[in-house]
Amino acid sequence: MNIRIKIVVLLISSIFGIGVVIYLFKQSEKITHYQNRFIRRFPPHVAQEISQTDLKFNSYYFAGHGNGNIYLGNITAPLQILALDIALKENHVYTIELKEKDLAFRAPQIRVFKNNFYVFEGHVPYVYKGSIDNWIASKRKNSGYYFAHFEPMDSVEMVTRYIMPKSGENLIGSLNLRDTTEVHYEQHLLEKQFDGVFDTDGSLHFNKELQRVVYVYRYRNEYIVAHKNLELDYRGNTIDTISIAHVKLVRLKNSTQKTFAEPPLVVNKTSAVDSNLLYVNSGLPGNYEDENLWKAASIVDVYDLTNGTYRSSFPIYNINGETMKSMLVVGQFLYALIGEKIVSYKLLEPINQDKKASEYSGMVDG
């Protein structure tokens, strides 16, 4: 074998060896960050699909439920509300009338709570309130405090996620529609890790049965449970191991604003609360889980809010390649928005385990 052939063989061997090392390193990183650190329970027949309705558009969102109906708002028709019966068989479209129309509208949203509905725009900011008897609303709040999330706790008291004026940081707060000037917020419910904006992003809920505020972080394995007065009840953990938000930011050119330098690691995609349970659509597979299942479905983990325990998990299957965008749980039924469809699942025997989330996960990943 001449020297040239030897050199070529050595180069090929070196390149192959480097490739193997890189592949093994990436697989190791994948296992470390996404798998092999916690184990889910998938009991059979937890959730059974029972009905499906074509909404024709993918711009709907859950606005609430009550009086035997599921209410959907539509971001492209912001003052219309679609009411579906719980079987998804009958529907009615209502058009909301606002008495005062002097505010700049950008992206108003709707919430329905018992016999009342609310139209709000956190970036203007304002809140309208009306009755579902006639779908006419009047302005109740225009305080100047900007907010990004809004959930009714009763007919006049709302829980919000405020945006602080100078820093842009997120804070959980409340507002009372009888008081047109004052707002209340709690400095220490959301825990800042590096900027208080992206690292504290998440989903805000109010659990009517337990009378608790629930906040689920988007980029870390934590949720917060608090009383109506925003006093902390406890901090719980989801079963994955990502305790520090994996988010890299970059400042926009000629601006003080920041954006993602690369796609962030999403831990908890969307969530819902009902009765004593928290439902979380996880973004991370656990150990021994089939990749084909993750390609075909969204995985929902269930937690008991009374004691912070993980119960079990189940899949919500994709439709025409579309994954679940959001979900709403009402008693034994889970409703999911998937593409242009709304799908209902019956929760049969959910979730009878009683272990703490920490018993299912390994060492916490920083």
C-alpha cells in the first residue's frame, strides 16, 4: 500500500471517528435533556375520543364554559362568540355589542364566566363586562396598567399577569372591576431566573372548585398554586427535569427589545384545570417512550392540585398532521382544538396513582 492510499485511509477513518463521536454526543445530550430522566404512566383507555366537529377555521380559542355550553372566541372575528353544546352537535353565533367604542382595538379577547362575559385588551388596556342574556357590554376598567393574561375569579375580581412599565417583567396581579383606579400585584409569585420576561412566560388559570390561582411555567418544570388574595399556597413540579429555562436571547438591532436567538426548549406547551386536577400538555418525552407516539399525538400529564402528585398520562391524537393547540376540561370531558377541528374526549378512569412528581424524575437538570 503506497503512502497516498495510507493517507486517504487515515483521513477517512478520522472523519468517520469524529462523526461517530459527534453522533454519540448528540444522542447523549438528547437523552440527558429529553429522555431517560423520568418515566410516565400510560394506563390503557384513559381518554376515549367521542366526537369531532369541523369549525372551518383554525383561529378559534377557548373563551370559557357554562350553562351547558363551550364558548369559543375567534381572533379574526374578535367580537363574535361561538357557543357549542357539550356534545358538539348544536351551535349558535353571537355578536357582542360594546356600548363605548372610543378605544383603539388591536386584538381583543373574550372570557365567559357563569352568566357574565368579559372583553379585554391588555395592551390598551381595558375591560368590558356584560351579560350572556343579551351580549351587550360596557366598559368597567381602563386603568393604564398593561397585562397579558386575564381570568375571572368571580363576577368582579380578576386575576391577571401584569407587564411592568419600565422593565417589561411579568407579575401576577388582580384587579377589581368595581375599582376603576387601583390594581394589586404580588412581587414574589413569579420567580425570575434571568430576565423576568421570557423566563417567566406561562399559562394562567383560575380553578373554581378549589378557589385557587394556578400558573404553569412554559420553559421550566414548575407550576404555582396561590389563594385568591395571591398568597402562595405551594410550588409544584412537573415530572420532567428542566428546572432552569433553556432560553437564549438576542437584542434586536437599533432597539431595546429582545427576541429568541434560537428556538427555546418548551417544557409545558398548554394546560387546563378542572376539579382538583391540572392537565399539562408536555413538550418532553420520558424514558422508554415510543417516538412514533410523539409524532402522532400530544401527551397530556395529569397532576392532583390538592397534594402536588403526578397521576398519569394519555395521548390526544393529531388530525391531518395538526397537533393540539389548546384544551379545556369540563368534568369528565376534555375538549381540544386541533387545526380546524374541535374534538371531545371522555376521561374514563383517569388517574388513580398517588405519587409525588419527584418520585418519577431523576436528578434535577439545571
